Amino acid sequence: MRRTLANGCLVLLMIPAALLAYFWFTVWHTGHENDRRRQDALDSLLGQAHEAADRTTDALTRSGDTGTDALTGVVWKHTHSPVITYDEERRTFTAVAARAAMVEQESILLAVGPDMVKHCFTYTYVRRPGPGWTSKVTEQDAEVCGGSSWIGDRARIAQEEMEGMEEREAARLTRAGLQQALDPAARPGGEKWADVRSVVREERTVVAVVLLRYPDQYRSPSSPPSRSQGDGAAPVEQCYRLTRFLGLQGVGKPVTAVPVTAC
């Protein structure tokens, strides 16, 4: 009787121990699986970056253009990098862009939605002697892409603002009108995130050149400092050419935004 009772107690003790072991194994397995999925996503983003670099290199080599703005457009088309700079002395383009992917996470008790995985890359394109180009992809800390992502967002805002301007409001389709639409809260003499350099209208086309700048007050403490902070580093900024094609009946078509090397 006592032995039967002892065996029963032992079984009762083993049940919660087994459940606890199963629970912790499930937690470990779920975390391991989520980590694996995140790593797979990061590896996929790296592969996409290299594929984009290869496509860009081929396009630059095939391009018959020699103008810097035209070649900048080639780099932007294949990398969608919001910030693209050109070093004339070294004949080098440098593009900075973040890539992102959604990862479905496994859960145990509570529902868990998809997780956003982001990675920052720098693309470097160097013209070899002759028509050929070479490329290099470098993985960067997330802070390096902070200014680039900011400018990409502001480029989309500039597109939306220019699309929303009615053609009949001729005063708003000028340099001053577009400046007011893009940065109405800017103080005189203060740092502006958008500086409209020119607006030219020819028949049914309006072309605006805008300098987009990543203001110091929006930088994180770990972000690279700008020239205005006195260390000689270049500020994060990019010129964009915004083109609006007006419809025959006065209806505005979507605005295109392409980075250019100089304003």
C-alpha cells in the first residue's frame, strides 16, 4: 500500500516537472526559430543588396551617358537610395540606403505579429579605366542610414505636396509658393529641411529643384555629426529634381522625384 502510494506521489510530481520541461523547451525552440528567421531575412537583404549592386554596375557600364546627373539617375533606379553622392576626383558614386523585410514570428501564449527587420547598406561604384564600373556593398550600423531614410521620407512628402497644389493657383507653383508649402514652419535664418532652389515651368511641365537636408535637431546622439557641429564632417543632404506633368484639362499627374548631384 505504501509503495503504491509512493509511486502515485512520484507520478504526480513528475507530471508538472515534465510540463515545465516541455514549456521551457518550447520557449527555447520558439526563440531559436525566431532568431533563425531573422537571420534568414538579414541574409536575404544582403543578397538583395548585392543583386542591386550588380544590376547597377551592369547598367552603368552599358549606359552611354557621361553626365553626372544621368549616372546618378542610373544608380537611383537600381538601388532606390535616397542619398547619392559623387566624388569627381575618385570618379566614385556612393549611395546609402536601408532595406527592410517582414518576418513572421512564432508565439507561445500571446499572439505576435510580424517583425520588421532592417539593415543599412552603403553602395560604392567606381569607374575603372575605360567604360567599365566596379561595385562594393558594405554593411553599416543602423544610424548611418538615419539621414538617408529621413531624406527619402521628405522626398515623398515633397512629391505629395507638389501633387496637391492646384494648377489654377499659379502663385503656388513658384519658388516661393513651393517653399511655403514644403516648410511652412521654418523660421527666418533657421535651418530648413527643404530649400527650393528653382522652379521652371515650360508648357505643361513644372520642374522644381529642391535641396533636402537632415536637420541637426533630428539626429540621434549616436548619429554621425554634421559640418555645423564643427568637426568638418559633411551634412546629410541631397538635391532632388521634382517634375510635375500637367494634364490637358488642368489635372495634375503624379510628381516624379529623382536625386541629382547639385542644385
